[in-house]
Amino acid sequence: MRPTILANGLVFSDGYRMIGSVVIDNGIIRDIPMGYLNLATIDRKNYNVVNCSGKMILPGVIDEHVHFREPGLTEKGNINSESHAALAGGVTTFFDMPNTNPATTTVEAWENKMERASEMSAINYAFYMGATASNLREIFAMDPTRYPGVKVFMGSSTGNLLLDNDASMHRLFSDYKGVISVHAECNSIIDQNVRRLNALYPDGIPLRLHHEVRSREACVEATRRAIGMARETGARLHVMHISTADELRFFKEGDVALKRITAETCPHYLMFTSDSVEQTGGLTKCNPAIKSDDDRRALIKAVADGRINTVATDHAPHQRLNKSGNALTAASGMPSVQFSLPIMLQMARKGYFSYETVVKCLCHNPAEIFNIDRRGALRHNYWADIVVVNPDTEYEITDEIVCSRCGWTPYAGTRLSFSVEQTWVNGVLAYNKGHFTDQQNPMPVRFNV
């Protein structure tokens, strides 16, 4: 195939932006010439040219926190449907969580997921191992170049994946050399909240009180405990979906490359408040629960100043009928992977943080934290995972444009100016102006150690 030139766009990478072009050859970025190219001088017999004038050229998004529901929960979504939704949103790499059926707690289950992804995924893929009290030896024996790390659930609602006893936690934190990603909620505090609220509401805890069931105290205590253990043992810790202002005191500003403890939040914690759970009929119910407007504002500030290092979606599709009920019975989780990049860019346009910060949190920092091989930036000899964004396309998010199998989005009604025009995966144009090209070239992600 001829090399491709994405010409004369606003190129974002490594903290800079400037007019330039990206040259793709054999799946790899071969050059990034700065300044305007005179397209009339390019030999079209030797180059395929895409005029990106007026467009943004970004690295492909790395969503290091998704639930694509396969195996066992495919009525909600599967690797094929959800990776296509990701592709439409400029996501070129995903890391999938282990709380499937069966759970990804054995090498056999992990290999089965990898094989399924090789057959079905539209984008690059990786899968966490779930940590339990009984599988740590198996995790320690795995090839660290093939998976992103382990996921630890410190709060319930995840079947047999709860790991909250001190002995097992300390062994994992002491002996595991990769990234430990945690869902930090204190199970005992949640149980106390449930007992208290059940006594007050014997007919069922109202949906509007979900944030009191999975309270800020539950989040703060679990995050404090995880960080304390990481500091004691020197473990590499990534705390996922931070939802409270109180937790932010545990994290520092600064270069992510110098940190051993990092933090993630999600777009829904930056967009919604606890009131939305009842207002949307449960569509924004998730774990950890969305908190107050003060928390939302504090999280936005932490994204801007670098205390929050990544923004991932926690994409978790459910059938709409399962989202109704009370605070204990309505399903927790929502689909987000298709809209995270345009939503974050829209927030940047409003002045909450810079476009460079969006690229850092969605692309650069995930690659840095997880030591991903040659992805997450527009650099010479990196894989050509690239997104072309039109910054001036006014539209409204509706359920009709949702690509996830569940067919709905909590962001319906949100107006945006940014739309993903093209998504290139390993140098192949996989999504083009609203259409999947069926020419995807996904790969398993490799990690440097």
C-alpha cells in the first residue's frame, strides 16, 4: 500500500500543538513534518493524501477501563459491538475488566478472552487479571509483557472478585511488580450504610440515596488504605474512578512518569451530580456513586492540575430495563466509550482544562502508566493509532447514534461541537465519517517491562 499523509491538521502530541502532517507507512508513523505542505507538489501516485486542514490530529485514545461484557453477559454487549462503539469515538485501544462470567481469574480464562478478541475486536486489546485470595501465584507467573496488570475490587458487587483481607492484599502489594489497579470502596462501610438505610426505608432504599449507600466515606477509607499499603510496600498503584474531592488529598501534581501512585476519574464524574441518578431514572447509577456538585468541580480542577492522571470511561453497558429499580436493585454502570473524547474536548473548549490536558489524560498518560509499547503519542516509529477530529460540527447526542449493543446513552441531549471523523488503527482507516470501513487491523497490546 502507498504511504498516507494526513496533511495540514492541528497536530497534538507530547504537550504541543502545531500545524503539521503525519506520514503513515506500513502501519507506523514515519514522519511528522511541521508547517503547511503544498499539496499540489505531492506525487499522488506514491502517496495517499488526506487533507486535514481545519481538523485536529490526535493520538488514538487508550481507554484503560472498560467492561465489554464478554463472556457470559453478552446480552448487554460484546467485544465486537463495544469495540466498534469505541472506534466511533476515537478509541484505538481498550483494557477490559475481569468481572465477566466466568471471571478472568485464571490464565485459561484470560487466554480465552484474548482469542475471542483476536476474532472480534475492531481495535487493539488487552485484558486485566482479577486478583483473588487464591490466584496470586498464577498471576505472578504470567508474562508481564502481555497484560496490563491486575484489578483489585475492594468493594462488593463483583461476584467472587472481592479482595479486602489484609494478608492477601499485603502479599499482592509486596510481591507484584506490575500495575495494581483498584476499585476502592470499603465494603464494611457500605454494609453499615445498607443496614441503616434499610431500617429507614423498609420498602426499598430510594434511587436518589445511592450515593449514601456507596458513600464518600467508603471511598475515602478504601483509597486511604490502598495508598497506605502502596507506600509501605513500594507497589505501583493506580486508583480507578475517583469520585470525591476528599480523595484528592492523597494525590500530588507533577509528571506522571515520576509517580508510583496515580489516579483515574471518568467523564460521568465530571459531567453529572448525584441528583442525576433519580432524574435519569437510574441511567447514571454507577459504582462508585456520583457525588455532589462540589466534588464534580474539584475533580475537574484535579484533571487540570495533574492530580488526576487518566480519564477512562468505566464503560459498562446494561439493558435499559435493568437500570430501573431502587438503590440496591437497579443495575450500576453506563455506556460511555463512544463519547468520552468529544465530551472532554467540549469541556476543554469551555475552559475547564486545555486540549493538551485532554490528550495527556486520554492518550499519553495511560501509555506511560502501563508501559505500553509505542502507543499513546504521535511519534516517529510509533504505531499509527490516530484520530482526526472536526472541531466545528454542531450536533446533539441521541440514542439513535449509539453503537453499543445496549442502544442508549446517559449523555443523550448533550450538544457537542467535536466529532470524530476518522479513526486509524495501526495505520488502517477503520472508521471514516460515520462509517466502519471493515478494514480493521487490531493487535494485542504489548507492554514494556
